Amino acid sequence: MTDFTTLGLSENLLRALADEGYTTPTPIQSQAIPELLKGRDLLGIAQTGTGKTAAFALPILDRLAQGRLAQPRRVRALILSPTRELATQIAESFRAYGRHLGHMSIATVFGGVGHRPQEDRLRRGVDVLVATPGRLMDHMEAGAVSLDQTEVFVLDEADQMLDMGFVHAVRRIVKQLPKKRQSLFFSATMPKEIGQLAGDLLTDPVTVAVAPVATTAERVDQLIIHIETSAKRTLLRDIIVEKKPDRALVFTRTKHGADRVVRSLEQDGIAAVAIHGNKSQAQREKALAGFKSGATPILIATDIAARGIDVDGVSHVINFDLPNIPESYVHRIGRTARAGASGMAISFCDGEERAYLRDIEKLTRQKIPAEDRRGTITEAPRSASDDRDERAPRRDGRNGGGRNGRSAAPAPGRAAGAPAGQNRRGGKPGFGKPTGEHAASHARDGRPTERNSRPAKPQNRDTGAAEASLGRVGFLAPSSRPARPAGKTDGRREQR
Ligand code: AMP
């Protein structure tokens, strides 16, 4: 088995890894680090949880440690991240791995906080800048920073950038980079547009594809609990009381749903906080810090807000609502069992979510153990205001006209009992209207910002097309493609 000493990293970095308690490189680290140290470009098909951050941070630090410090207003290595949370975590990783390198300046810029302190920081020059695209463009336009001396460029979570409408901004930023540079590109999936972007950015890249999303969850004990919608809150309370999780991440489909779960737990005397796009940056940071420290071990999150949350020691992931996108299930449960630990994922499944469960089992190619708790919980009455369900119409056409957007009638275009995937593949339901987390604000100039990032038009996430495109540019060996049902159109743009 490889250990870190064989990869060619400097002594100071190896010491930092020992401090972190890392003994064995993850597959993406052992494959990518030696190539990156040689200066090669990289296409990494990998998601959070694979160790990809260290895979790019270590060789970048190794390279930067050998050169001159950053000049004023210049950036030596630029990492673009789709979210503030991920940007913060990447910067924390750089600081941890670079702690024995002497002076190495690491900074973040992202929206939702004041421009001024970031400008002041950029003016002094930064060795490693981790940025979200919208705010970085603001600083570039204001003349606070120039990328003309940037040696290394990393685009992280490129598919998420596409989902959030940042691809145009990314392309504009890339135009400002020197032609001669090292470029690294990471994405969990490879829709066509992302394949094209990778083709434009990278020169003769080495490709590393690690465990497809559907197999990352091997160390997670999974359980489905069939339950009535109305009994979910009581069931959640019972599970928290019974399991006493060290840290539980509870997923709801909507931000209002997240707030309702918090209120309901509080009524039962259980402290919990929610993290989602309606929360201010300060609230989100506070919620995350409390979760990390263990002060508030129950965090209720939506998918987008949770993306990039990298907290070791999540003992339980609880899907209060099952996601209608099966890949989201794998992403969610991958939040537990990090860094070699084991974890537990418990998912509530009401009648309407049964079709989602079928999609998840199809994607993960496994039958998840299930318990039927229907009829076992009598729901205590809650206040009317608490029960008002502002659930937005589902974007996959599954909501009917009934109370709470629920109905037994099949959605238009889908025969009763037809699997959900058929409906998603068949059409482009309701993409146009901005609702949900990312419609919360709109950029003054119409450019997507970190808070306003809905794609302008439906994106073709057909993996068949993506593979054809990748085949053309020759990135992916057939065996290394993430296992996904062919021809699936992503319906990720529901309110999260
Ligand atoms: P990432 O995929 O970069 O988000 O990393 C996922 C988690 O794995 C982070 O908590 C890292 O600290 C941890 N990690 C990364 N590399 C290793 C390693 N070689 N050994 C143990 N833990 C690691």
C-alpha cells in the first residue's frame, strides 16, 4: 500500500499530514499528487469526501513554497468554489496542510460579506486565493486584484458551478489568467457543458476518476422507515432521543421544511439549528461552528446548503424527506462515514416518496433495509401556524393539487405508478421560474451572484450526451465513468 512518503511531497507537508492523522493517501491523492507535482493539468472526476481537496492543495503548496511570495494585488494560486462554505473549508485545508511552510498567505473572497476587508487583503497580494466567482469578478473589475501572475488555477465542483449559473463568470475569469499555467478541474459528474469547459481549460490533462457516487456509501448503515407524512416529526424526535447522535445532519427538501423541523424539535425541548439559503452568512457560519464544535449537534439542512459541509464525526444522516434526485441521496449519506469512520443513514419515506426510493435503489444498485412504522405513531396536535406548509410545487411534476401540494393523482405526463425517472427523462418540467433558495436575491447587473444563481435556461444533463462528448475529447476511459442510468435528465432545480 502507498504511503504519503512515496508521493514526492516535501518534508514540511508530510509533517502536516502526520499532524492531521492521515497515514494513507486516498485513491485520488495517490493518483493525482505525483502527476500534479510534475506540473501536469488534471481532470478529476470526484466528489467531496474522496480527499480531493488535499489532492490539489498539497502539490499546490509544494510548488508555491519553492517560488517567490505573491506581489501586491497578485494571486499565485486561484481556487474557484461554487459556495462560500466550500471556499471556507478549502482555505482551512490549505492552512492546515501549509502550517509548517513558513509564510504562506491564504485568503478567501465570497459574497454576503463586506467588500472592503477583502479588498484590503487582496491589495497586499495572496499566495492562495479561494473565491466564489461573482465576488471575485467584482474585485477584478474594481482593480483590487489581477490574475496576470497566477500560476495555478483550480476549478472545484464544476458541475455545481453549472447548476448555479456560474459557468459564464468562470469563463470570464479564465480569460484573465495567463496562458501558461497549471489547471486543475474537478467535477462529480460530467454533463456536456462541463465536458466542453474542461476541454477548453485543460491542456493534455491526466484524468483521475474515483469511486462513482453510487459506491461511496459502503461504510454507511442505511435504513428506510416507511412512515406517514404527519408522523415524521414525532419519529424524528423519537430517533434523536433513542440514538442520542453525536452529530446528526437532518435533510429536508425545502428551507421552510427545515425551519418547521427546528420549531418542532424545539417544542419537544431538543435544540437544533437550520442552515439554508434564507439564513445570513453570519447565521450560517454560527450554525456550522456550533455543529462542528458539538455545541448544537442537530443541524437541519437543505441539499444546496449542505453541499460542501465537511465536518468529520457526523454520526447520523437523517433524511426527513427523501430527495427526488437519487444522486442527492448518495451525496447526503456521504456526509457521514467520512475519513474512514462508519455512520448511519436513516431515511423517512412517506407514500409519495416511494417512487423516489425506487430511483435511489436503482442508482445505488442495492435494496436498502426497511422498517414499516406506519400506524405506530399518533401525531400530537401542533399549532396551525406550524402546520402551514409553504412547500413549493415540486419541479418534477410530482405535486398534485391537493392540500400541501400533495395528491394521489399522477402528475401530468406520467402514468400512475410509473417510475419518477420516466417523467424526468421525458420533459423539462417547470424550469423557467426562479423559486427557492437561489431566487432569494438578484444581482443588480443580472449576473449570477452567490445568492442569485439560477441557470437562465434548462441545462441538458443527459449523461449519454455527456459521455459522447467526453468520448470525443477523449477524457474518460469507459470503465471510469460514474455509474448512472443512461439518458437521465437532471431535475435538480427544485426548491432546496
Ligand atoms: P474532501 O474530499 O477533500 O472533502 O475530504 C474529505 C475528508 O477526508 C476531509 O475531512 C479530510 O480531512 C479527510 N481526508 C482527506 N484525505 C485523507 C487521508 N488521506 N486520510 C484520512 N482522512 C483524509
